[in-house]
Amino acid sequence: MALDYVSTSKQIVDAVGGAGNIATATHCMTRLRLVLNDESKADDAKVNKIKGVKSVIKQGGQYQIVIGNEVSNLFKEFEKLGNFSESGNAAPAKPEGNVLQRLMGFVAGCMTPLLPAMLGTGMVKVLLTLLTTFGLMSSTSTTYTFLFGMADSFFYFLPVFLAVQIAKKTNHTVPMFMVIGAMLCYPDITNLLGGAVEGAPMGTFLGMTCTYIFGVIPVISASYTSSVLPILLMTPVMCWAEDFADRVSPNVLKAFLKPMLFFLICTPVAFCVLGPIGNVLGNLMSGVFSAMYNTVPWLTVGILSAIMPFIVMTGMHYALIPLCMNNMATLGYDVIVLVTMFCSNIAQGGASLGVAVKTKDTETKSEGIACGISAIVAGVTEPAMYGINLRYGKPMIGAVAGAGVAGLIAGIFGVKGYTMGGSPSILSLIQFIGGDSPMRGVIFGAIAAVASIGLSFFLTTVLYKDPEGMGEEAPAEEEEEQAAKPLVEKIELASPMTGKVLDIDKVPDAVFSSGALGQGVAILPTDGRVVAPADGTVSNLMDTGHAIALTTDSGCEILIHVGLDTVQLEGKPFKYAVTEGQKVKKGDLLITADLKMITDAGYKIHTPVLVTNSDDYVSVKIAETTNISAGDSLMTIC
């Protein structure tokens, strides 16, 4: 029976709290996407019971109601019930959580796309650490210099890479933001701020060494390479500066005047205001930590170990390096940096490995293993912290708990670091050799390491769940009025893309994997061409170009959805080769998709191919193959 769009729309509006509770509304190929003013007013159970509603998904600040292929027709009636708008894009997400949660979410959102570079360079550092530790390569060799320079360059120029993601996330100009990140790492500026430029005017400001802009404006000496906080603090300034420069620049001069004004505004703010704020906060933290350790050393190590991930996240751990060096020079050992970062770093690795064991997603499992090894063996925690633990939230709880307990153990038994080395890792145990009982630190350091990895790993396996498994299950659909009808002849559908065949339940999106939209299969494509799987008619296209619905000549309704949540990309990677209502033959080109653009934007390219009216048939059988080419037999329907 056909869906009553008017009645269904009215029921949905009523169930979500009325038209006044709907801030914005739009739709994608299968979902009605709402942003509600108050989600607590929405009755999920009531929405799920509405005829035509397959499930409710809450993510990204959106209240998503899964309808299926009929959503575009339903939306035409839905938008008449209130002051809604259809832009063809997903509705903008509302900020979620408190200020700290939103800030952490923004940081994680900017860092996550950098994960491949983090993983690659981090693993190279692991390799170099192992080679030098076991005497297979000298740290003074030219080979080591080249490889370490390649691996360390990502972290050294982190402000530049981060500026790119900030610009993308805030919809601003990438090259202009990159310049601000690059100037924070520029060698001549770094040397100038470090007092290494002969003849440069130097003075003091607020008790800190400084140089001057225009001879009078103080610029506090600090190093911003490998830092995160300065460029993040610059985000609102850069956004405002570009918008302002764009607004005041005449069109005829905008090509050069807009970027010039942007740079002239941002440069002094970065070096004279926001950059030094991080340095000042770091110095204050160093003083507080030193006083704490002198009073209660064991508790201080435990607390610092637990909160070290957040200190590292802001880049403030660099402010502790002078304190570490001072302790080494005056006391002969250090605890504040070497021990607490040791406990914290390997806990990040333990939590990441916990995610790898618990997750069912192949990509996340691979990332978790690589991130875990990187943190534990090389002390490179950025991939684990930003790519896994902070992204999913609960693994960070495990990491903090594991680090805190390990810190308590290390503090109680007086573990100290006697030598400087690279980023603290499991191999840093050799740095604990020293004192009256040289091996005591190694033994209790190893115990602390086991506690750190073990507890963070255990808690993560208990707390973590794959995101796609955390949504509500789709309710059982109402019984169809007509029973499934077997066919006299089988329907053969060809593969619309070339790639790897995946079971539909392996797709990391509950709407597709649950079968709510129909039976089918997924393809992990290696080529962006999408072709017709059979002769038929194009029944539905989206403004965003990411999906297409076909009705075959035999009456089979097919949905091809390129990528997951790719409606957010506003059609940029996609181009239709057909029009709605057009007749097509098997093998005709339907869509071209830029797979690299999709993955670079942080989206998955899993492409579900669904028979949306599969309940009309007895069975949908998937071809028993792993790799498939476009045009090969994919499904048999009977």
C-alpha cells in the first residue's frame, strides 16, 4: 500500500514536539534529517511506530528518521507543515555538550583527518627506535638523519597541517590559514624568538625574555613548532579576520587586498597575544607542579600521569621541558616529565589496543593496533590520542585511569628518570637505571608499565562499543498486506562498481547493516564509476549526487548509495551522467565519484547496493566472490 505522505508527515511533526520544535529540516536519499530545538520533546517510541518510519538515528546533532526511497516525496508534504527549508544538504549540527566537550570535539575533529600521516611517521619512529636501541643503526648516520627527519617533519610542522583542517572545518581559505601555521614554524622567527639572532633587540616583558615588533610591541620568546594550542587559539581570530577582510575589500582589489589584510591582522595577534598565552599558562603549571611534588610526591606523580593526555593535547607539555632539564642538572633525576609521560604514553597505547580488540570494524582494528604500538614502543601518542581514544571518548577514560594507577605505583616506589631520551615509551625503562640501587627503578617502572597497559586495556574493552552499535535498533516493520511472491524467472543484477564485495552487515552504518532499507550487499570500490546493474529507469536523484535509485524493467527497486553520510559533502565529489526519469541499459554510466576526495574528507567509501523492495521476493542471493568488476553478476533475486 502506498504511503500517505500527508498523514505520515503530520504524525512525525507531532511526535517530535511540533513544528515549533523543528529548527531546520532537510533530507538525503533515505533519511529525513531534522535539527530539533529540544530533543527531549521528541518521543522516539512514537516516531518508530509511525507507518513508513523504519528507524530513528541520532548523530551529529541531527534527529534522523529513516524512511527509505520515498523520503523525497514525503518531504514535499513535510515542508508544508512549518517554516522549513530544503537545501539538498544535511542540516547544520547544533553544538553538543558543555564548552570543554565542544572544544575537545573540535580538536579531535581537526586531528582525525591527519591520522594517516600520524600513523605512518609514528611507525617510522618506532622502527628507528628499535634499530638504534639494539645497535643496528647509529643515530649519527646519514640514513638515520633522513628517516628521522621525514618522520619528525609531520610533528615539527604540525601547526601547518592543523591549519589546513581548521580551515576546512570552518569553511575558510586553506592556503591563507596554512600561512599562519607555517609562520609559527618558520626557522628565522624561531631563532629570533630563541635569542639566536645576533644584534636583534631583546628585553623582558612580564619577567620573560622578549623581542619587539615595530620596536615597541613585545613578543615573548617561545617555540611553537610541534604545538597544537597556538593555532587552535587562533581559529576564531583567523575566521573573523578573513570574513572582515572579505567584507571590506572592494571586488576589484579583493584578490590581493583580502589576503594581505588577513595576514596583517593575524600575525601580531598570533605572536603578541595568543601564542604567548600558552607559554604563560605552561610556566604557571610548571610552578604548581613543582610545589605539588615537593609536598606529596607520590600523589603528584599519580595525578600528573592521569591528566598528562590533556596537557599534551594543548601543547603545554613543552612548558615542562625546562623544568625537567633543571631537575636533571640540579637533582640528577626527573619525575615530573620522564615518569608521568612514561605512564601516560603507554596507557594511551593500552587503550588503543583495547579498541582494536573490541571493535568489529576492520579499519578501526587496524588503526587501533598501529596506534597502540606507536604509543607503547615509540611514545608517539598523537595517533592513539586523537585518532582513537579522544575520537571515541570512552577509551580515554581507560587511558586516564591506567595512567593514574601506574603513576601512583611509580610515585610510591620512587621511580625516577636519570637520563634524557626520546619520547617516553616502554623502551624508556633504561632511563630509570641509576641511584643507589640502579635496577630498582627499572623493576618498579616495569610493574607500573604493566599496570598502565593492563588497566587501560581492560577498562577500554569493558567501556567501548562501536558507534554503529550504540544506536537504537530498527523496530520490526508492520506486516505487508501482500505475501512475498516467487518469480517464474530469476532476476540477475550486475555489480555497479569495481571493488571488494562486503556483506551488508559489515557496513559501519546501522541503517544499512540492519537491513532496514532492504537486503543487499556493499562494495568497497577501487574505481569511482557507477554503472547501471540492469535495464531500467532512473527513479530518483539527489541534488548532492551521492546516491541514485533505479527501477528495473522487471520491477526491482535498487538503491546505490556511494559512501557513508556523504550527503555532507554537498555534491563536490559526484557527477551524475543521467537525469531523473531517463531509461538506461545495463552498463550505462550513472555516476562518477572522486573516491580520493571522499576519503580525504574523512568519509568512508563503502557503497551499499540494496533491493529496497526485497520483501516482495523470496530471496536475494549474493554472488560468492571477494573481488568484483563492474558488470559481473552480483545478486540473484527470485
